Amino acid sequence: MSAFHGFPNLPGPDEIPFCKLNEVYCCGNARYGNITTFTNSTKNHPHINVTRDIHHHRTTDENISMYIDVEDNLLKKITSVWYKQGFLDALGVAADPTVNRESQVLAITASYVLKVANVFTAFRYFLQPHLKDIGPKIVANYSRTRNWGNSPIKCMAWHPHTTKMAVATIDDNVRVYCSEVSFVSTLKCKAQGHVSALSWRPYSASELAVGCEQGVIVWTVDPNSMFTKPSSSNAVVLKRPGHSPVTDISWSPNGDLLISCSGADTSMLIWDVSMETAVPLRRVAGGGIVFARWSFDAGKVFAATSSIIFRVWDTKRWTPDRWCARGQRVVAACWGPKDILLFAAKGEPMVFALTNTSLMSGSQTSKAIPVLDVTKVELQTGESVGGPILDMCWDPAGRYLAIMFEESHLIAVFCTTHLMMQLKITPCCFVCGIDSEVPLTMAFQNNFTEGACLTIAWSSSRVQHFPIIYTDSY
């Protein structure tokens, strides 16, 4: 039987779901409906208004041609390309007969040197395939945000303890929305380009870590300040050679350590932010570290690589257990209560679980257990749901699991219960957008006390709060 059997029917035309209240799937008109018709649980939530008219123009490789070319001499051309794009591209300019018309000897020499360099480069890529892509291409390959390079919202993060959310947009600005104040703080500095991840520091109302191309930027924003654009003096840039671009960051639940990962680096860095120092955790096999996740008690860290290998680190001794995913790399993972870890591999419609009975046990025969098959199916309305998993998140209480798919615009939310060492996953509801909207990224609110609240960023720049509520009288 399909995992989607038992889900409530999708809302009718021109309708969207607003919430789920005491097993009632509450839907209304997409244009004129309002969630306050059903519940006031999100009445004080920040209204996140991310529209395309606030996105500032950002110079990229695609629009460099807008500028008028100035004819420089050969040495200036080579020097300029070397400075901006690197040694190999400079050799290509020197070897190009259409550019280098002044020195045939230099062109021939450069062409031979370029051939030798290409042989060594090909051999290096054979040994380290995760280095083939550079810069933002690495982030685009491993980001769990749909179409990260062109998404109006690149990533978002709820604060662990307050109703405050940080949202990174396509212009690489980070906007902070808070329920307590009406103004929006905008974080931006010169080093903050190609933002890939956000993480609030636990037990701190003001510190936000931003992962980007150059490294990690830790912002300190006074919550009582009325400045909407804090200066770069409020930011600390953490970076190390070879550790860029940063593809993921994650504060420990205690707020004392910060992990940063880069798809181009086989080391996972553990930062002491106050000292601005990092300790690398390196293992030979697996390629670059794509993302990492702390367990709730900070006792373990899940680290996914760019290959099929992933590791679960014991943070007391910082020793790892090595695992291999079936087929391809792990694309999504989340910790739940009692050290249960759920993960999914790229291209597979299956959720696997690692439980405390097999983690760190030293047993070589322990295996990940498949707990949910989300093979793609077609619903009665003609909509398709399921298939390869793009991302998934588990609410902090471990009661709801939300899954986003590569080939479907529906988000499936499941109920999860843990009884007698068994994880039971049952249908809850679907969340769909307006018209042709597709979900970009999602996150559960950390401090929602009335149940669970799933926040979804849609391709139209709309940000939706979808609460799942149980009242005491139910």
C-alpha cells in the first residue's frame, strides 16, 4: 500500500491549505482567505514580505558583458585574467592566437604548458572528483533549496528560542524578521556573497552565522537596536584556505561550537567563534563535507560527504562511525528524539533510520532500516506526489516529518510516533501552493508551543506559516 494512502484530499480549485486543527484539514480561498479564520496561533508571527522589487541588482558572470571592453596590451590582459580567474585561464589567454597576436613563441609555450597542466588537473579530479566544480557551482550542486542559484529565497532559519526568522534572498542580503518589532534588519557586507546557509546561536538573541562563498560571517545584531542596516563592524569573518565555498553551517545545541562544511574540503571545521579558531576533522575517503547535523543532546554529529560515504561522530571523543548510502550520496538528514536519525539518498524515494541500538555499537552487521517508501504516485486529482527526496525536516518534538520532493510541488507531512523502540509513520496532510508555485525550502519553528508550525518559502517569494494544532479540549 502506498505511503500516501489515507491522506486527506487536496483542496479544490483556487484553494490552499492554511492549517490542520484537531484532525481537521482547513482550506480556504487562495486569494482572499486568511488563516485567522481558523486559528490565531500565528497572529503575532512576523509577516515575511520578500518581493522581487527589493532585490538589488547583483553583478554575476552572466552580465559582465554589459560593460564596454577596453583594448589593453597583452601583458595587461594576461595579468588581469590571472588576478580575476586564476593561472590556468591566464595560460589560455596567452595560448589563444586570436588574443595573442604579438608573440608566437609565448603562444606556443603557453599552449604546451597548458596541456601539461590539464593532464595534472585531470589526474587530480580523478582522485578528488568533488573539486571539479568551483565557487557557487558547488553550492548549487549540494544545496537543499530548489534551484538555489535562481531562487528568490536561498535559505531561512528560525531562532531556537524566540519568534524570529532570518531569510537570505537572491541579492545575498539577510533579512531578520521578528514578532516583537515592526522593522526589518538587513545584514549585508562586502564579503557576504552567494549565501548558502543560516544558523542562529542558541542561548543568544543576537548572533547569527551566515555561510557564504568566502567563509562564515557571524553577525551580532542588538535586538533592541533601531538600526535597520547594521554596519560591517558587527560582523566577524571566519575563513581558512581551501575551505570555500561554505555549503552548510550548524551551531551546537549548547551554543559553544560552530560547524562549517564545504563541498570542496574534506575537513569539517569546528569553530570556537570567540577565539576565531577552528579545529579540522579530516578523514581521507568520501570527498568534500556537504552538510552536518547535531543531535539534540549535542552528543553526536551527522556529516554527509559528496560521495556515498557519511559519518556519525561521537562528540565526546570525536571519533566517527563510517557508513555508506545505497547508490548515491545523502541529500537530507534530520535528528529526532532518542537519537533517532532519518536520512535519504539522492534519487531514491526511501527514508532510512539509524537508531540508538546500532549507532556506536561497534557491530559490523548493523544496517540502516527503511522506514518510509515514498514512491511517486498519482492522486485522484491528477497531481503527482512522491519520488526522489529533495529535503526533509522533523519538528523539534519529533511528532511531524515534512518531506519535499524533486519532481512534485506538494509537501507531504507525516505523523511520527515512537513506541516500544519502533518508529511509526502515518499520514497527516499535504501542503500545496497557489497556482504554479513550487516549494523552495522549509523549516519547522523551534519554539511553537501549540503543536508544530512548518514555514515554507514558495517560488513566488511568498512565505507561508502552516501550523498543525491540537487543543487541550480535543
